[in-house]
Amino acid sequence: MQMVRAILRPETTEKAVKALDKEGFVALTKFDVTGRGKQKGLQHGDFFYDELPKKMLLLVAEDDDIDNIVDIIVDASSTGNFGDGKVFVSPVEEAYTVRTRSKGL
């Protein structure tokens, strides 16, 4: 199992969620985050925005599905501009369902 954490532009997140849903990846968590990337914020006229609003998608899937999931997220979220986001993938040792206490996804 792998965990995918995608930090995306707020305006592209729903497109990514819908694309994932269409391909059968419906279980995910979405929340608001703030941060900055390599560009260290955004200059807009006289104003400098040190941290920008983003959305984070978090989902866990089987190893065989990860490349497809990353492709779906990147395809749906890319604008071709700085600040489109990042996708991080990391291993998950175990998962448990609280209601049933069953192990696995």
C-alpha cells in the first residue's frame, strides 16, 4: 500500500477529485492547507503573499494503482504554471477499518 498526498491549487482540486472518482478511486480525504513552494510566495503589485492557500488530497491505494492515480491527479491539475502543486507518495505499513477492526484497505 502507498499513501498519495497531493498539494494542489484550490481551483483545480475538484477536477482532480472528479477524475479520480470516474476511475474508481472514491476514497480520499481533502482539506485546506497553506504554504509555499520553491518560488517562496507570490508578488502581486505592491503586495507579497508569503503563504498561499492550497488543497491537499490524501488517499491510500494498492501499489499497482499508484502510477495511475498520480497520472490522473497531474493530468487534472496541471495548468503549466508555477504553483500547480506537488504529489508525494510514501509507503503505508498497515491500515485498519475502525468499525470492523479489519486489516487492509
